[in-house]
Amino acid sequence: MGKHGKKQSHRHNRQGRTASYYLEKPDEEIQEYPLGPQTSSAQEPTLSESDKESQEEETQEKETNFDKNPSINNDLLSKFSLYQQSVQSPKGDISYLQKFFLMYVGGRLPLHLQEDFCGTALLSVEWLHSDARRSAVGLDLDAEALNWCMDNNMNKIGADVHSRISLFHGNVLQPLECRLVNLDPREIIKNIKIDDEGESKTSSLNSTSQGSPKAVCRTKLMKDAKLPARDIVCAFNYSCCCLHSRKELVLYFKHALNALTTKGGIFVMDLYGGSSSECELRMQRRFPNFTYTWEQAEFDIIQRKTRISLHFNLHKQHKKIRHAFSYSWRLWSLPEIKESLEEAGFRSVHFWIRNMPDSEEIRCMDGFPVGRDLKYEEVKSFQQQDSWNAYIVGVA
């Protein structure tokens, strides 16, 4: 998620990705992990009182809870499609991943990627396109996101690319027990139809259940799968904030380290911070067909926990998707991440940070933020700012 949304602006979201910042579902549906995508996440400008009032007036439009209205759960209007459009920028992330690998490992090109908290696996799919030798492994706990990926990302990339990606459903804290959900290439062929003009078209596979991924291989666990050792493992979209205890964080980092090749590899995650990250915030970004809102409701300074919600307002359809994504996050500090990575066994840890626009200076934003092309720089120290985004690189 580089990131065009998230890291492009911690308030702006990146994936380039860094912050749409924090995503969440309604209280009763809070997930253990975020999408991973993402991307990244951009934070949005704070709404003025007049903006809020006009928004309230507009909201005589019918508010729609996405999860309870299947009529808007289609390809272009699905919450996952909106998330990918507004939060993620996989090409930017991949550019930095390659840079970090060559800088800290070198000697060869990185070919094998593992995307933890992968969500719709947009980053993994993009990774495969640039080199026919590349492979990708995606892992996520959200069955609905994986199903959407199968229908809308993987089923459009062709059998040649499809054969190089494996998706797994399960908990990143128990990766070897996760179950393969990758479709066999023959399934793609079965879904190719010839239209009246003789052109082939791939139809998506219908899913009637969101409880478990379709085509899941019930007996195929990650520990039984023949996968190449990974050159890079990544966890973007602030996904590590879903791990609320140091014990869980260190355990996850150990699993990431074990997945890396003994020839040398890297683990890369993203994180946001700054003085504005520890207070209530509401940021908004407008796109041609929808408006994306990131909302941080509160921040507990003792537990360092916050609740994040992501909302979408569909302009043409006059519908609001409230709490499209919601999460309970533990906002980790950079020293805590570094110490946990070292405890897990990484031999060195590096910080790449970029300063983000002050939240008080941003009133409204169209598309992705100005200054999105600012580069991340490696730092040994960094003075506190209103808002910042960081890539953290653990070297095996």
C-alpha cells in the first residue's frame, strides 16, 4: 500500500498505504485483524462545523449498513472495491519492498513474498505481474475478504499467474494450521465462457457463505503445502495493531522470521503515529464517485487502544456505508516494535519515516493528498510531529 492512500498520507492512507488509518466494523462485529490492505490508509482532513452540518443535511439520504444490504454488495460498489480504490497503492509498497531487500540483503532479486493480513490480496496479485518467476502467499482471518479476492482479483489474472499464488484462511498466530483456499487453475477454465462474438470471458464464482472461504481445501494445511521459503514477509495497513499484547506481537514476529529463507530475508510492516494519533479524529477524502471517511473515536492512554471506523458515501447511489470496516487497535510505539522484533530473533531493525501534513491544516481533500510523492527516509532519531508514517524493516 509508496502508498497511494495510506502511506501517502497517514491520514490519507496509503498503501503507499498508510493510513486510511484505522478500519472497523460495527461494535458487535469487530474483527481480530484488519484487512491488510493497507494499504494503506489515508487520513483525512478534519471536518469543520459547517462541513458537518452540510453533511448532516445530505444525510437525509438513506444510510445503509453495508453488511445488511446485499443489493450494494457487488463488484464496483462492494466495500472491498472501495477500500482498494481509496486506501491501497500496491505498486508503491512493492517499490519500497524491493528497495529494502536489495539494501539490507542484496545478492539476488526477491522472488517469493508472503502477505500477512492480506485481505483481498491486492498486493500479492500485483507482486506477481512484474516477474514470471515470482510467487506469493497470502494469509488472512477474514473469509469474506478472501472470497471477494477469489471472485474479483484472482479470477481475473489468468491461470498462468494464478498458479503462482496461494491463499490461506486462518490466524497469523497459528500460520501452519491455516487452510489453503486457493482455487485450482482448472476452476478458472471451468468458469470461462464464450460469448456470442467468440470472445472468452471469465465469470466469477458465486459465494453464498461468508463464514468460510469457498473452495477451501479442508485437509490442506500450510504446514503440508510445498511453498518456497519467502524472501519477504510483510504486514501492511497497520495490521500489527490488531495484536493487543506483547506476547502476541513477539509470537507473530517469530512466525514471520521462520517463514523467511535461510539465505537472508526481510520482514516489513507499517505504523502510524504523532500527537494527533492519540485523540479523536475524523478525516475525509473525496473521490469522483464516493467519499471516504476515516474516524478515530477515542484513545485510551493507559491501554493505548483506539477504535477506528471506515465509512463510504456513494454519491450516485445516494447511499452511505457506515462502519464498512471497524477495528479495535493497540497503537504500538516504535521502540516497542523494535524490541519485539529483536526478541523474536531479527538481527537488525530499521526505521523509514515520512512526516505527514498536520491534521489541523487539512480541512478537505479531493483524491489523494498533495505531497504524496514525498519519500520515506531512513532515520536513527525523529522528533515528534503531528502525524507521521513509518515502514519498519526487520532483517533476518
